[in-house]
Amino acid sequence: MIKRSLCIVLCILFTAAMITVVYAEEDEERKQITLSFENRAEVESELIDLIDENKEKTPSVAITVFDDKQDICNIAYGYSNIAEKTEANEDTVYEWGSVSKLLVWTSAMQLSEKGLLDLNKDIRDYLPEGFLNNLSYDDPITMLDLMNHAAGFQETTAEIETSNIDDIVSLDEALISTAPAQVAHPGSTVSYSNWGAALGGYVISCVSGMDYVDYVHENIFDKLGMDHTYLRPDGSDNEWAEQQRHKLHGYVFEFPDQDMTDMGECRVYINLYPAGSACGTISDLTKFARAFLTDSKDCPLFEKDDTLDLMLSPSWTFCDGSPRICHGFFYTLYGDGLYGHGGNTMCCSSDLQLDITNKTGYVMMINTQSDRVYTKVLSELLYGAKEIPVETGFKTVDISGHYKFGRSCGGVGMLRVASPIEDPLTISKDGDSFTGSNGIAKIEQISDTFLEVTLLNNTKRYYAMKKDEAGNLILLESYQGIDITKISNAEFYTEWIMLILLLLSIAVPAVLFFLHIIRLRKYKGTDIFKFKKTEMLATLMSFILLIEAAAITLFFRSFFYGGKAIYAAAAVSLCAVTLIEAFLLVRCRLYNKSEKPQKMILLNIETICCVLTIICIVYWRLFQWWGF
């Protein structure tokens, strides 16, 4: 009996020891992933050290690290207004920027689970008839396409925000007046789109029968107790948060000197407000973020047990099936994989990241424009960078060639002229690897699907190679939400040739205009004076075109952020001046033989240039002011 009892006790002790070891190993693995989030002091110390290292670039910052039940660490550092020495605290409000888009996608999932919105149905069935009139393809556009930024819309160049509160317009009016062209088939490529997200917000309004802001307050803010956040461009839906916003100043760092400039209150009113107009405290943003860490059946945002799980499942994958976009959340390679979204406004930067596996996350808000510190460092600091494993035995792909970034203004319209300069990425073969333009040091294929890209600053990024049915590489897919499409050498060089021809066709006659001015007196009183005067007027048109081209180039964005009237004025003016030039050159040829010089070399050059200008206007579609 004693021996039997001893054996039983030893077995129990051995089993308990093994269980303890297993749990200890699992716990140690989790700690390695999450920087020991159980240790609040360690997390806070790491964050304080990060802030101390970058305090010269940090006017103020708010960071909250949390799990599914409580805050692990709260930090509010610096001054929301340096000049007034206004310290940042729990009542400081920051602008969410593009993190606001998660409110649109959450609303869509709510309406979907109620059966009011089919994520795979053409959104035109929910919109007023004829609302989308800039479409180039008959393919249906679904809410899922909008969530995945895959509706095919070109980046809008029209005015989407204003510094004048009186210029705020309704959402439907803003969408119509800023509508971009559709330059890709829906579902074919990812191109991050503010306009598409705002359109999604308008769909929510049409389906629910409620104003979008009212819907979000009732179905998200109120449910989560988010009492210190507004969504309307003017902040009129939350008076307290609006008053707090006046206390915040924005700061920008001038590259490369990194001198900090106080931009004042820097208040900008976003007419496409579902895409980026939310503004509130760090605690409110934490409440919103934490809701996605709950078990699906307990999530306060949804009624059905599986809706949250569905939302956090991949809605767009890389070509190897790995997650890329999860119903509006972007998947990134840190820790066990993070789901999140970042945001930038004229005043603030923000970031929301969730570790669904370990049920932890963080939110960050800072009053600097285009923050280059915390949005780049926090994920790796808290979770560690995750690398895609290098494989062997795969078939190598020649990726050399020319590419265009999907999120650009170079699809159609006047700004397409800048696409040969702004858009291209050129990849060249360098021994067994590749190198590229735009800050790329080295590109190596590490599997049948993925490329490892090393930037000049040693940062690593990963791109998946998407191929057509014939196995030809057609685009590179990134974790940044922007596809890079491969273009043929013929297209690449054609655009450069047409750009050079456009510049020459305007510049050469413009120079000749001054030559005609100098020499006109020489012909005064002669039979060919009228001819020379008409020829001079023709070259004057090219000089005017040169001035217009310079103005468009010089002012670029600000010039085009004036709405349809300026689009139309620029396009009509370019075309009208060119036609006047053509008319004057034809008139020169219609003069009697006695009224024309014997040699007309300059006229022939001017005529060739005018013809080239007309060809370029047609090629670049410079006559088009709508839908871009």
C-alpha cells in the first residue's frame, strides 16, 4: 500500500511538473512576442525611453497599450501648445485622420449582419440613380471593393478639405464635386482611396436612412461610451471635444533640416469626412480599439456571434493566400501579425494596431504632420519585426522593368503629364539580385511568391509577385495598401517621348516669339509685314501655353484644389490657345504669294510644333477636367 501510494503521488507530481513546464513555455513564448505586456513597468519604461530619444521631434504624444480587459500603460507627454505651455493630458483631443475609415467599415459590418447591406452587391443598387457617373467599367462595385480599396478609383486631385468653415458642404455634394476617374477594373488591384472610403460612408447613410454622423454616434460611440469624440468636419456633434480641439496646435518638421514649425491651430475641415474627420481623446480611441479584442460573441459593436470574427478575417489576400486586408484593417508583419490602420492630417498623426492572437494592442496620437517616428517604431518596439521565411527550390522570376504606383494622379487627366516623373519605379538586375530606384538598395526573391526589399536606410519590406494566367508578372503587392503595376518598355518610353515632345512643341515657338519681336521692325512697311505680325501672334500663343504650363507645375496641388471651375478653366484655356495658334498659322499660309517670304523655314517649324502640341493634348487628354 505504501509503495502504491508513493507511485501515485510521484505520478501526480510528475504530471503537474510537466503541465507547469508546458504553460511556462507557452507563457515565455507569449512574453517574447509581446514585450512582457504583463509587466506594466517594463512597457512604460520602453515607451518613455523612446520618447526621450525623440523628444526634439515630439511636441506632444499620447500612447495607450492595452489588452482586452484593461489599459496596460497610459502615457501623455509634452505640450499640445508649446508657446502656451499647455500640457498634454487625458483631455487632449487629437485628429484620427484615416483611422476614421474603420468607423465606415464597422458600420458596414453592422448593416450587413442585419441583412440591410450585402457586402458583395453593387453599391449602385443602394445609391441614388446616376450618382456614380465617372465610371469607366460596367463591373459592379461592392462594399467589399471599397473596404479593400479595390474599386479602381484614381486618386482624387480635387479639393477635399478647406480652411474656411463656410466652405463645408454636404457629403453627397462633396463626393460629386471631387469624383475621380475609374482607371482599373473593380477587384483587380489595390489603390488606397480616401474618396472610396467616403463613398462607403455615404452608402451607410443611404442604407440606414440616417445621416452618417448620427448613425456612427448611435451605433458605435454611444455603445462604447465614447463621449469625447466628434465626427463632423466642424465638430458640431460634440461641443466639448470641439472646444478642446481649439487648444491643440500642429507642428511640422521641415525635411531635411528637421526644424520644427508651429502651424498654429491648423484647423482644416474635411468635406469627405468619413475618410478622416474624427477627432477625440486617446481614451475614446482606446475604447474603440479594445472592442475588437473581445470574443466575437461578446463584442459590443455587433449582434451576431460571428460578425467580429468575419470582419477580422482576410477579405483580400496575397497571391499565396496570406492575409493582406481584413475588411478595412491592414495586416502587417509584427509579432504574430497586427491588424490596424494609421492616419495623417495637416495637424496630427495616429496609429491603431491590434494583436488579435494575444489580445493586446496600442493606439498612438501625436500633433505632428506625417509623423516619422512613432508610426514607424512602435509596432517593432512592442511586438518585434516578423520576417517572411526564406525558401529554397523556387523558380526565380526576372522582375526587372518599369512599374507604376497604383495610388497616383497619373491615370487620366491633366496631372497624368507628371506621371513619367512621379510614378515610375525602375528595377534593374544586379548579379543574382536586383536594385531599384526610389530609395531601394537591394531586392531579393525569397520564395515563389515574395520579394524582400531592402531600402537605403536598411529597412526591410516585402512584396508579393502577382502573375497572370500565362505566368507573366503583372504587379507587386505590398503591405502598404498600394499595388505597383508593371508597365511595358514601350509604354514607359512612349510617355517620356510624349512628355519631351510636349515641352519642345511649346518651348520652341515660345522662344521664336522673342525672335519675331526683335525682327518685326525690320519688316515694317514691307509687303510681308502682315505675315510676320500674324506669325508673331501665333508664337505668342505658345508663349502663353508655356506660362500656363509653368503655373500648373509651380502651383500643382494648390492650383487644382479649386474645384471644377479651375479644372475647366485650365483645360479650356490650353485647348483654346492651341486652336488659336493653329488658326493663325493656317492664316499665314493663306496669304498671297507676294505677301509671304520666299523661305518659310520658321513657319514650317512652328507648324510642326503646333501639330505636335495638338497630338500631345489628345494623347494626354489635357482637354479633360472631369473625373480626375
